[in-house]
Amino acid sequence: MSVSVLLCLFMACGSLKGAPQVTEKNKLIWLDLSANWERFSHADSIKYYVQKCQDAGFNYLVLDVKGTASAVAYPSNIAPRLTEWKGVERMPDYDFVKLFIDEAHRRGMKVLASFNIFCEGSGLFKRGIIYNTHKNWQSINYVPGKGLIPVTEIEDKMTLFTNPALPAVQEYERSILVECAKMYPIDGIMVDRTRYDNLQSDFSDFSRNAFETYIRQKVERFPEDIYEWVKQEDGSYKCVTGSLFKQWIEWRASVIYRFFKDTRAALKAARPDIIFAAYTGAWYPSYYEVGANWASRTYDPSGDFSWATERYKDYAYAELLDLYTNGNYYWNVTLEEYRKSNGTYKNETDSKLSSGEHLCVEGGCLYSRQLLGNNPFCGGLYVEDYKHDVEQFKRAVKMNLKMSDGLMVFDIVHIISRNWWDVLTQAVKEAEQEMHTESMNH
């Protein structure tokens, strides 16, 4: 080989070494259990859609294996198994979890098994263990105008929660996760709905006693010393907080934190290489209502919010996660768009309307970055938010991917039904090209 050729090779290697390298971000696409039941009841269909996901640029599949009605989609010795949905039955030897893992791993993709954690009942179908074997696990909700009511007796309630504070509930949910981690060469476990139902939950005798133990005093008026629903002249109800409200909020956060801490330890003991992941909503200012403090322990919300005690930060669980994604489920993509809107929004878990610049995709990503410190996150979007505007969908994909450490798209069923594969693929490619160009310029 000539000296000139060697010199050219040396210079090429040197220039490549000096060029900024863009690490591929985690791009997750969610595969809902019930919505895709029939579609994923065929091995060739699974193969086809795994390939579609890879072609669109995704490197993670979030495979929903436990829905909101207790049953799991694989043979478990702990949880009931779902073998039929809306007339479509799967044979006992059909293992769709294994099929997905095999097809994904063959392509160098990773699979996270997704579990709905503290919800164990469907109000629509009257399914779930809180309807039969574990009625005593159901949440007791403080309902405006009606008082304390078991969740199975609340009219029009779709997703029914347990009481997360019950040790038996936490151990049950954790045991299912560990079982799955041992049963399959799954890359990770994704937990969803790892929270309380809403602000109304849980006011059982157990929770009262546990709370009294936590604060080391008796609650004289329960639940009024925590808060009271007061009827207004227009017939609506207002939440009037009591003297123990902030301590109650703190205690509930400690309950959820304990589950994350103990579950991480159990999963890592079973499989040290397992990825422990979680999803939450991105609306932190009101997410205290469900007891989930997904921020970093370095962030102290007591200086920003009246509901937070100084100890609330001690129950932040971002550092317990290997992968985290949150939902920027908003129509407005940019801060400019939000500022031109009416500014109010009511999220799935909220008890009332909220406002703030975090209620758009760009603002949500910026705010999450502030709360999470050095902990990475994947900005998530709900496809149906953009069902009337494919260009807005494309902009949301790009904004999440560029402004966070990755992307999460919920759900594949909407991409399929709207045939948005090309649009999704283009959005991902454009965002990655723009990020590469920006890195080269810096």
C-alpha cells in the first residue's frame, strides 16, 4: 500500500473521530392489548408489524401484556390469563409474547412488557379480580355528594383501581412482574397506572390507619380533616382542603415510591440486566392528585406548589428508573400555539381544569427536563389528539423526538387505522436529520 493511500486513510479516520457522533435515541411504539387483540392473534401479522415498526425507525416495542381488567396475555401462575376478547379466541399454546420477542430480537429491537399495575377491573365489562377473588382490594373513593363508596359501586366508572397502600396488593403486582421477567427473555418491564385512581382515592379504614401511623396522630374528622367536597350554589362541588391535606398528599407519594423502590430491587434480583421502565402523564403540577412524584429527588416542589411539603421530594422516583416516558398529550405543539389558545386543559387524572405552559408538547418537554435533572425521558404523544390534522401529528412527533431523549407513540392501532406509516416514518427521519445537522454545526 502506498504512503499516499495510508495518509488518506489516516486523515479520513482522524476526521471521522473528530466529528460529533449522534447517539440514536430510544423510540418506543406502544402496542395496546385489547385494541390489537385480533390483529396480533396471528404469527404472520406479528412478523409484518414488527417489520413495519422497524422500518418507521423504532427500536423499542412496548408490548401491552396486562390490561386494566386483571388478565395477562400469557400463561401465568399468578394472574388470570386472557384467552378471548370480543369473540376472538387464542389457543392455549399460542404465545404472542414469545413471538414478539423473537421477531424483535431478530431485528435488533428491544421489547418492554407493559403492565397496568394498580387497576384491576373494567367497569364496562364487569371483569377483574376486584369483582370476584379480591373484592377487599378495591379502592374506597370519596365521591362528591355521595361520600365514601367502593369503586365497583360508582356508576359509569370505566377503570377500577385497587388501594395501592395495601401490602397484599403491592406484593401481588410485583410478583407478576418478576414472574414475567423470569419466564421470558424480555428486555424490560414497563409499568403503567402505577398510581392512585384520582384525588378521591383511597379512603378505606386501612388507609386511615396507615396514614395515622405515618403522621403519628389520630385523624379526628375523616375525611374532612384531609379535604371536604362542599356543594356550591350552581350544584357543583369544590374541594376544600383541611389541616392534614398536605401530609396526606405526602403519605400517598410515599406509598407509590415504596412500590417503585421494592419492585426495582425485586426485578434486579431476578434479572440484573432487566430494564425497569415507567410511563406517567407529563402534567406534574396536578399529578400529585394520583400520588406519583416522577421528578428527580434533586427537585423540591415545596417552593413552587402549595400542596407540597418539604418531604415530598424524598418520594421522587426518577432515579429508580432505567427508562422513563411521559405523555405530552396535547393538541398544541409549540409554546407559541399554547399562548394563543385559551390556556386551560383537563387531563385524564385531573379533578379540575389546569393551565400553564407545560400543557403543550414543547413546554411539556422543557418542563420535564427541568424536573428530571440528569434523568433522561422520552416525550410521548397520543395519536388520536391529531386525528383531524396529520401535519400537526407530524410536528408533534418531531418536537417530542428533538426536545426530549426519545419518543413514545401511543398507539400502533391508530397508525394502522389511519395508514400514517409513511407520515410517521418521514417525521422520525426529518427529526433525526435535523438533529444531526444541528450537532454538526455545533
